[in-house]
Amino acid sequence: MNTTFIANFVGKATPSTIKKLAAVTHENGGKWLISKVNFIEDQVAAVIKVEMPTENVATVQQAFKEQPYLTVEIVESSAHTHNAETIFQIRLDANDRAGIVNEITHLLDDQGIDILDMDCQRVFIAGGGGVSSSLFTSQIALRLPRNVLIADVAKELESLSEDTRVVIQQ
């Protein structure tokens, strides 16, 4: 039997700390279903959904809690709250402009599409001849209603502007 839990933690860490926690999870038959780990300098904030054999849960949870300089909270979770067949990961790239996030969220909301996670970044690009611009890129996890096709969603998002590109990730 498997158990699912969410580990939330903040504090001082390095990427090797995260690798160590992933290895302990894997060694005990577990897997990270969803993970969101953000670093700023040597500080980390993370939320990780873990599924694993019930008999190994205490060992892995203890490994999380024993990390020095991290404040850790563990909460129980349901195993699968989403139908995996309707969850999609996409990457959207476009020239940055005012209101782009609003355009994306309204288009998706109008179709009843749930945004499960949206990570947006803007990258400044300096060009020759004094021309410069910003690139907007976003990783988005979507849950689609049964009657909506991901290819149609990608086409609609790309219709927001000539330079918008959507990649459906596997």
C-alpha cells in the first residue's frame, strides 16, 4: 500500500541538499509526483508531493526533518487528485508585453481550463544597434475539461500574437 504526503520546507540549502532528499526518497521506493523548488542565493523554498510505500514513509519524512537549517512541515495528501490523462505541461514563449499573463489566464479561464502551476520569467535581450527587448517564457501545468483538446488550446494561445509559440511537453 502507498501513502502520499506533501513536504514543505524553507531555509538554507544547496542543490545537493535537494539531490540527497530525492535519493533518499528513491532508495525507499518513493517518487516525487510534483515538486516546486526555488532558490535565491543559498535560501530555498520548496513544496514536494511524494508517493511511496507506507512502510517507508517514516524513514523518508525523518530524512526531510533532519536537514540542518531547514524548517520542514509534512502534511498528508490524497494519492491522485487529478486525472493524469487530462493534465498537460506546456511551455509558452513570446515577446514580452504588458498584460500577457492576463491574456493567457483569461483565455484559459474562458474555456474552463484549470491552471495548476504557472512559472513565468522575463529575460532581457540586448541586441546590436541599440535594439533591446524582453522575452517572456512560462511553464504551465493545465487540467483540461474532457471535451477540450490540448492541440486546440495550444493554437488558441499562439493566436494571442504572431510571436507566441507553445510547446506541449511530454
